Amino acid sequence: MSQQNVSIWIWLQFGKIIKAILCPDDGTIRIFDEDDKLILKRTGLNRIQIKQIENNIMKYGAKKLSQHAEPFKFL
């Protein structure tokens, strides 16, 4: 099984922590609230659309987590 190219973004919106998981290989994006409830799931995206979504997420001041970082070390 191969390692997928997954990006995890975390940001604060309306006083709540929001997490987005983007996978350009699958063309999917999943956005979760602070209780890990799925808010949005989108499939069938191409790499350009994933990059545009990442750029929009950065406008909210999101931080991209490293693949090797411990969970929630950014807090």
C-alpha cells in the first residue's frame, strides 16, 4: 500500500478549531469541526482545484501540519 499525499490544515474560525484534510491523489477534501464531526466532504476535485482550496484556507490563517508532527503540537 502506497503512502498518499495528504495535507492537514488547522485554523480557528468563529472561536472553534476547524480541521481540513486534503488529498490531491484522491481528489477529496474533508472538513471537520472541533468535535471531529464531518462538516463538508467533496470528491472528484482535480489538483488545481485542491491548490485553490489550500490558498483559500490560508486566507483564514490556517497552519499546515507536518507529516511527522505530533498531533495538536501547534496548540
